[in-house]
Amino acid sequence: MQPPAGLCDRCAHQQVVTTTRGSRFSLCRRSRTDPSYPRYPRIPVLACAGFEQRSAIPEQELS
Ligand code: SF4
């Protein structure tokens, strides 16, 4: 069981990366366009100006 990533676990910009060894990392997709966001934020993230609530609708159904 990996530690919870705090706000990131409910954020639309989170991408969970799982390694072949089963480790789980929380990647912030905002880091791709805004260098002020770390690619792998220190977790748990308790406050973040970039947080946006993840939709209940899976991403592939939004397009
Ligand atoms: S925007 Fe903030 S809350 Fe959302 S994934 Fe990035 S660091 Fe986490």
C-alpha cells in the first residue's frame, strides 16, 4: 500500500505512474506546461493553488 498523495488523489491533473516493481508515484500533469509545479510533488499535498476536483466521469468519455 502506497502512502496517499493527499489533494493530488482527487485532482484532475494527477497521473498515477506505476513502476514494474509495483511502486506508485503521483505525477502532476501541470508540470508539463508550468515549471512552478514539480513533476512529482512531495506527498501528501495538503494545499495546492492548481488543484481542480477530478470529474466523476472517466477522461476517455469526455472527448
Ligand atoms: S495541480 Fe496540485 S493537487 Fe493537482 S496534481 Fe498537481 S500538485 Fe497535485
